[in-house]
Amino acid sequence: MHIYKTVRGLQNRLDQLKKEGKTIGFVPTMGALHQGHMSLVNSANEKADITVVSIFVNPTQFNEKSDLDKYPRTLEKDAALLKSNHCDIIFAPSETQIYPKDGLPKVGLDITHLIQSMEGPNRPGHFEGVVQVVHRLLSIVGPDYLFMGQKDFQQFTIIGHMLKKLKLKTKLIVCEIIREKDGLAMSSRNVRLTPAIRKKCSLLYETLTWCKANLNKYSIKTLEKKALEKLSQKPFKTEYYKIVDGYDLMPISDISNHKYIVACTAVWAGKVRLIDNMILKNVSSNKK
Ligand code: AMP
């Protein structure tokens, strides 16, 4: 495994590998890696010849500076974990490598329709920052496959839209959510939960699971209302709990007209913002 810190160094190596006919799987991350990230690495190892993981805490996708400042940075530990999971290449660039002083061309992509709800209104500018950094990273790495987690449902939907609209050759592969034993979705932010609050965090998974089990019993409006009631327990504060169409992320009023339905939520657990989701219906792939 090798760590590259510059675009030039990485690209020299990747050019060589591509000339040898190797396929490239790419996993963009912000570091503070856990088993959720490793599942993406494992999928990349299975699908592609070479696995590249980027570690870059992207300032343009943080709408709050304090969140950016508090974001855990653990490069040495991350590198050890990646090595033991057979990652081939780490790309850990500085900010100027990603955002050169003379600027980058604007990504000509309209995402307005995909940021109307959920993370969009609650994190102004966030997805513009995500699009900008993923577009830049893809232009540097030029991978055959891009691996992203279902954990960030709106994010992978927007990136899928970008790949399609800009006719990029990279294929998106979405990996399922990896959870702790009690159901809490793994996240780099979980280390900031106090032990007392952490004990209660299974509530999100329980609520999503309840919602899925009752999809045919209640209307969408009632499901959302009951889910919000379940989540309204101290120390939690819910930002949203939405049931939407999984393709266009638009609110839905009944289940019969939609093949792919997902419930998404964002909840403050004390000072830590957690997001989670669950696919409630997916007729297109026969998944439950
Ligand atoms: P992040 O470092 O949080 O930006 O995440 C990098 C990638 O890992 C994103 O595609 C996330 O969706 C994915 N990811 C984060 N947490 C999990 C998880 N618990 N299970 C699966 N994928 C995850």
C-alpha cells in the first residue's frame, strides 16, 4: 500500500496501472474510518484490480465551521486499517491539491430538484460542496467504479445523477449500511457521542424498522407522524423524518404508485447530528 499526497504522484502511478490494463475502484472518504468504510473497500477489492481510497475532509461541504473543526482526523490509524483491509493506494491530499489557487472550472450540474428536502434545506451549500469535491476527485482518479454507502442516501442519489448527466464513464456501486450491534449506523461522528447518549441511539434504527414493518398498515402521513413521536425523546431532537420516493427523493402520499420507497431521518443526539435511512420497499430489485 502506498500513500500519495499529491495529484501528480497519484496520477503517475495510476497511469502506469491503467496502461497495464488494471481496473480502478475508488472509495472517497473523509477519514476517521470504521467498518462501514471497510465494507466499501472490500467491495472495491472484489470488483476492481486496484482499490484507491481518498481521505480528505472537504471544507466546502461543511455548512458549519465548528463541525469542520471538530471532524476527527486520524490518518495514521486510518492507514493501518486500510492496509489490513488490502487497500492498494491512499490518496491523502492537502486542500491546495484539491482546490488549486487558480480555481477549478464550475461543475455544470443542476441538482435543485434533488435538494428540496431532507439534508438539502437543513445543510445549505452541503451538496454543492459534495458535487464539487467528488467531481474533482473523479477527474483526478478516473476510476472504473465508484463505491458509496447507502448511509448517505441523498448523497449517492445526487452523485448518481451527476454521473448520468455529465456522461461520466465511472459506474456507481452503492453498498449497504453497516451498523453496530444495537442497530446504530456506523459513522465517524459516533465517537463524539457521550456514553449515556450512545446507549439510547438504537432508537433511530428501531423507529426505521417499525416504519418498514408498518408500511402497509398506516398512511405515509401517519407513519411519519408516529415515527416523529417515537423519536421525540430526550436527548434526541429530530430535524426531519421523511418517507420519499427512492429515485427522485420527492415526498410521496401513498405507497402503491412507487416501486422504491425510503425513509430518511436526521436526529440530533445531544451535540451530534446523526443521519440514517431504511429502504421500505424496493420492487424493482425484489429486495425487501
Ligand atoms: P464519509 O467518510 O462519512 O464521508 O463516508 C465515506 C463513504 O462511506 C460514504 O460513501 C458513506 O456513505 C460511506 N459510509 C459511511 N458510513 C457508512 C456505514 N455505516 N455503512 C456503509 N457505508 C458507510
